[in-house]
Amino acid sequence: MPVTDITTDTENLTMTLVADVDASVDRLWRAFTQPRQLERFWGPPGWPATFTDFDFTVGGRAKYHMTSPKGEASYGAWEFLSIDEGNGFEVLDNFTDAEGTVFDGFPTMRMTYAFTATDTGARMTNVTTFASLEGLQQAIDMGAVEGSRMAMDQLDAVLHDLRDYAQGKGTRTEILDDTHVRITRLIEGPQDLVWRAHQEPELLKQWLLGPDGWQMVECEVGDTYRYVWQQGDDESTRFGFEGETLISEAPRRSVTTEKMIGMEGEGTINDLQLYEEDGATLLTLLIEYPSLELRDMILATGMTDGMETSYARLEGVLAAV
């Protein structure tokens, strides 16, 4: 986790975030000044960012939006005020509508980014200055502190070669809060094939099986989906999941609901994101649970081990496609 400190100062109307990383200043600079890199961490988990414009010049603008698992969009824009090549830059950050028109009544933020060398790598210091105490408090109330921490804590996966970052670590489960869990797994195979393997029944039936000995006996995909498994020939062991597709952005992101067939109450929202680098794909699955109790119950089933078995099988399927 790179974030080492976040402080708010009501006297000077600032929020300061400090992050230390084991990468060079140049690598950190490129992560913050190249839109495709920024997209990988600028939005907090569940709200990935898309930069549609990025004019990295003094007086230029960058436009972006962040999209929730339910399809809600939050728009923003930067105006670049100054650029110190390789060392830092300063922007005005505003909430906007989809066309980039600045909203009235929302805080305007002046943000400075400074990148400096440390004994172990580099440090990013971000100071956000607000025009008023009300603006600072509004940002805090909107979750700026925790959202910034969760966003910047995704930097490690961006700053390092994917294979160096994830190879050999298998399926990893991180508890983010009471109702959110993040699953990550490096898949040896290109993004488009990993996407197909999550969408095409003939491929799904080959790998999405969990422990050995199970088979998928029903597989329906589309705007809604339904998966049913059974152990061997024993129909009494049958169970399954069903849900609907909320977002489908091939081959990058798919968001679905999920509920065990026949279960009462709310299910989960599963946000699958894929990022490819040098023929390998980082799979990130953010799961939102309706309650802490359901989260803990599902984690206790050995979910991570079952997913690792499936993902290892997936790599074999991709190699044969």
C-alpha cells in the first residue's frame, strides 16, 4: 500500500496525500502524465476512470469520467496551470457535466503534484487546496479522503511489470471494507481471449468449474446468465448462480449481478476488469456484498482456493485456443 499519509488542514484549506513507491521518479511521472496509465488507478475501486481528452500543456485540459458498477458516471476536468517536466505539475480540478461544463455549487480544487526521489524509490506529494472551508468539508463528506487512499493504493500494480508484480502469487483476495472484496490474478494470455473465455459457453464449460470432479451442466450467457454445476453424475449435488449484465465494455470490463439460484434476498455485484501487458492479462474482480455477514460466509467457503483452481485451468484452455 503506497499511501503513507493523508491530512486535512482546515486553517490552510488543504488536503495533503503522500505516497511512497519502490519505483523511479521517471516511472512515477509517466504514470501520472499518460492517460492510459492514469486510467488504471485514478478512480477508486469500482469507479474506474476513462480520460477522453488529455492536452498536457500549460493551459490545456484533460477530461475524464468515472463509472460505477451500476453505470452511474461522475465527470471531471483538469486545467493544467503549470508543468515542471519530470518533477511535478499543477491543475485546477472541477466537477463537470458530460460535455465538460463546470458545475456550480461543487468545490473547485487546485492540485499540485510533486515527485521526488527517496532512498527506496520515489515519493508523490499531492496538495489539494480548496477555495473555502465549505468546499473542503464538502469534499470530505463526499468521501475524498478514503476515495483518494483507495485510488492511490492501486499504484503498485501500475508501476511494475505485470509479471514482476503478480507472477507466482496466484489468486489473491483483499478485503477492502465491510462489503467489498478485490480478487486479482495474472492470467497468461491476451486480453481478448480472457474476455472470450468469460463470455462464450463452450469456453466457460472448460474452465469455470472450481475443484476437480465438477462439471457445468447449464451455461446461458447474454443480458442475463445462468450457470449450474454438478459433481460427476450426481444430480443431487446441483447448484448454480444467475444474474444480469449491468455493464459490458468488451474486452475491458463486465459488471454483473450474482445470486445463488433459489436464494432469497440480495446477491452480489461483480465488477470484472481486464488489463493486458506483454501478452499477460491482469484480472481484477471487485465484489460488492449486501452485508458483512454474507461476505464472511462466502469467504469462509474456500472461495479463493476454488477460484485459483479455475484460473489455473483457464490458462490451459487459453493455451489451446
